[in-house]
Amino acid sequence: MVRIGIDIGGTGIQMGVVDDAGHILTRSAVTTRTDIPFSEQIAVMANCCKDMLKEGNYSLLDVASIGAGVPGVGDAKTGEVVLCTNLGWHHVPFREEFRKHLDKPIFVDNDANVAALAESVAGVSAGTFSSVFITLGTGVGSGIILGGRIWSGAHGAGGELGHAILELDGEPCSCGNHGCLERYCSATAIIRMAREQIGRHPESAIMQACQGDPAKINAKIIIDAARDADPLAVKVFRRYVTCLGQAIANVCNILDPEVIVLGGGVSKAGAFLLDAVREEYVKYILFKDLEHARVELARLGPDAGIIGAAMLSSANPG
Amino acid sequence: MVRIGIDIGGTGIQMGVVDDAGHILTRSAVTTRTDIPFSEQIAVMANCCKDMLKEGNYSLLDVASIGAGVPGVGDAKTGEVVLCTNLGWHHVPFREEFRKHLDKPIFVDNDANVAALAESVAGVSAGTFSSVFITLGTGVGSGIILGGRIWSGAHGAGGELGHAILELDGEPCSCGNHGCLERYCSATAIIRMAREQIGRHPESAIMQACQGDPAKINAKIIIDAARDADPLAVKVFRRYVTCLGQAIANVCNILDPEVIVLGGGVSKAGAFLLDAVREEYVKYILFKDLEHARVELARLGPDAGIIGAAMLSSANPG
């Protein structure tokens, strides 16, 4: 038996046929369309699934289940997508609608939860009982895995580490609050930190890399410059690592998982980021003579979305 | 069958015989002694247990298990107390030593975890799958209950919400870090907030209640004055509630339990605190149109220590 995993993004929808070990056997993709009604969006996805099966020489009987990860809130119990701003979905019956096209067990969950699950099945946290995945992108997403299952809370609203407050009366956040963790630990955050200071440091290598236009600064430019020991970039990077280290220590002090997995755009900085973070977070752990969570880089990259979505059926037995 | 629960505190050790519903059938107590070696401390406790059983007309055959809550870190798996500063314990074999006196299944865990368990079995969170207990005392302790079991992490270091960072570069904490949550949400915190401002407000009712000596200010004085609409007390109380509201919302955004239970000294303020907190924390919840955790006051008071300790055997099956 195989499973289908669908990774629904704001611009594209990736899907794949996945085996029990988490290998993608064949894949396909469609462009995300927001100009058609929900039922047609689902029809497009389902037809793409059917074509993918045909091309891979799979029969419908080979498919055990279909799972989807959405950039929003999915209700794992009802199969409803509660909220998905990018797709324009608000309380849509994802499972019910999809089943009209493919009558299989259908699962849906948040994309960070799905990536967390993928890493815990086929990635860097495989074999652990407890792990927390943190995605460092435009925002900060997270997923909690306990005993092979996603813990997204009693009401499906958990795992939103990015909107836990890390600084009282801190930076304003798009969610309406102040001081949310993602204002300090996302790619957006490190870019803001650099922009705040670049005016006083025109000599910085960051300025050269962005051709004198601070609007062109991105996380890679800053981290590459820090790697080359540019003083401003090093200062910004150090501050970012301090914030991320404290965020990771919070997860250790509250949840104490076996492993904390870093994914998303900023994690592409690789060992340069990982080494700095590993040195930093242990400073803020309360019980320093107890063992604590390992911090690792995600291993599956963008494939985590397809693999984790396919695995949702194991994470939601019965 | 009955179970024995032991609540080990810095000054006294309370114990009781508890039935399966969490009722204390008979109780006893000894003074905490730190002037004798560990093995003698355990002998004193065990003898007190034996006397209590005799007085209650219980035979040793009636006792299913013995559990203890300690103000420190207990390793639920090995029965070792990893750290308990008040008692002077560092990596002591609690279970092994206790069994020399009473050969029963012996369990040990942190006191906030134990209180969390008690409330989830016989208190305000009874019948829920997930709950987080937060004790607002000199510091801030917490315990996480998932599926009837204590989740204290992969290494027994979790549930320490009090030392999650709530303010980057914030107030110095006794743990060595800055900005720990307990610096903003404990009884100590509200006292500090009042003391910082009392010099500029000699007219405040707080000053009268503490007879002009700021060293005598306690949480009750501040909260009573806030209840009576003293302007300084109201300002301090509002700030405290804002901090606590954000701390509670962090628990909702990360863990999203069914219920969050407030215990400890500050919670004695009752409905006056609860109403204010309930109004505040919902402001910081990310998904405002999803259901979220109820916030409740602990119901078992100081008995939670005995009841929860007795219940440790159910929370650690096999």
C-alpha cells in the first residue's frame, strides 16, 4: 500500500505517492488558484492525484489514505480546514469535499505540524518519542510530536510557538499583539535587526551585498556576511542567535522534548547557525545537570510537506 | 485498597491515606529535618507512615502504593530525587531507600506536577484529557497533564514554565537568567512591582496596610487594596494581570490544553483575580475564533500535595 501526501502552499500545490518508510515514489504539482470556488480547487487537486496515480501505474486500490498540509488551521478530527488565509478558506469541509472525488480516508493538518511529523517519521527526529519542529521562515511555525502523534492541543490551536510572547511590550506583530517570538526568531526578524542598524554602518558588507538598497537585504546576505566576519553582520547574527537560543530554551524548560528540529529558510545557514545556537540555548536551560533536548537541522527540506501529509493517517489512528 | 501520599515541604512533611477517588481518609505530619542524613530522613517519614496506618486501622496489605511530591526534580522512572535544595538532596535513591522500610511500589515527582495531577483526578480539571497547573507563589511552578499522565519531558526537566523567558533582557532571576516568567507572575513579582512605586505614592492604602514599612508588603495587602480601588494598588494589580494573562496565553498558543488551573498563594485572591485574568488572556490568543482553554482556580488547596502524590501510581503505570 502507498499513501498520497499533498502540500498545499500559497503559490503551488505539491503532491506525491509515498511508501511506509516515507520515500516519495512519484510526484506531481499544480498551481494554487484562488480565483475559483473551493469545490473547484478541490476538484483540481483530486484530478492531479488521479493523473499522478495513473502515471505511476498505481491503482486506486493501492492507496491507503490521502493527507494534506495547509498553511493554516486544520481540524484533524473533523477534516475541516478552519482557516487558511492564503487559499481564502474559512471553515471549509476539506475531507467531505475531497471524498467526493477520491473515496479514501482523508486527513488534514497545519503545514508545520505536518513537517514536524515527517521529520519524526523519516527525518532527523526519527525514532524519538517527543520532538518539536520549529520553522524559521517569514514567520515562525512549529509542530509538537508526542508518541508518534501530532499534539496540536485540545482545540487544534496549539503548536503556535511563533506567537508565544518572548518580550513584554515588545515589537508589534501582524497578529495584533506585541513581542511575539516570531518578531525575534524569523527571517523577517534578522532582516529587521540589520535594517535598524545599516544606516549607521554604510561600510558594512551587507550594504555592498544589497547594492546599497536596504530593501534588498535578506537573511542569506546577513548570515553570509557574518560568516565573513563583517562586524555589523556578526553583531546582528549574535543578537538573532541569542533570541533563538532563548526561544529554544523555553521549549526545553516547558516541554523538554528529546529533540528540537530547526527548519525553514534561516536553517539553510547550516552548521554556522547550528553551532552558534547549540552554544547559546544551553545557557538558558534551568536544570543544567540534567540531560536536555538535542538541537538538529531538519533533513527533509521541502519534501517534508509531502511526506508528513502522507503520514497523517498513522498519526491519527482510529 | 488505599494509597499513601506524602507532601514533602521545606518546613513540614504532610502525609495521608487516600482512597481511589482522591479523598484523604486519615493524615499525619512530621517536621522537615535537614540536620540528619538522608537515610534517617527517610526512616522518619516511613515510621510516620507506619504510625498513621496503625492509627487509621489499616494493615500494610491495604496499601497499594506510596507516592511523594518534592520541591525539586524527581525522576519518575528511576525513583531518584535528582535535586531538592530545601532538603539538601542531590541524586538520592528515594525509592530504594524508602522500600527498605515499606516494601511497596514507590513513586516520586516534582510538587507542582503532583498538584497538577491531583487537580486533574479529584479537583477542578477532573475529567479533562489535558491540563496545565500553574502555581503562583514565591516562584512560579507548573505541571502538564496529558491523558491522565504527567508530562515532565523526555529528561524530567519540563513543566518549568516559571523559567521560560517572558522578557528578553528582563528582570534578573535567581536562576541566573534574565526575564524569567516567574519574575512577572509570582507573588514576589507583584510585591516587587509595588515596592518600585510605593516611594512616589506615600498616600497609597498599601503604605498604611504595611505600617509604612515597604518590607512588610505582601501580595494580599496589594490585592486587598486593589479591591478597595486604591489607585497605586489598582495600577500594580493591572500590570500583574497583564503579565499573567500573557503567560497564560503562551500556554494556550503552545500547548492549548483543555483547562489551565491557577494555584498557589496569589490564587487565594479568588474571583477578583480570576475575573481579571479571564478578561486579559484571551487578548493574546492567536486563533480567537477557535475554542480555547478555560482558566480556573485550583480547588484542592494544600491537600493537592497529598492527593496528587498518592495518585502518582496511576500516572505511572507499568
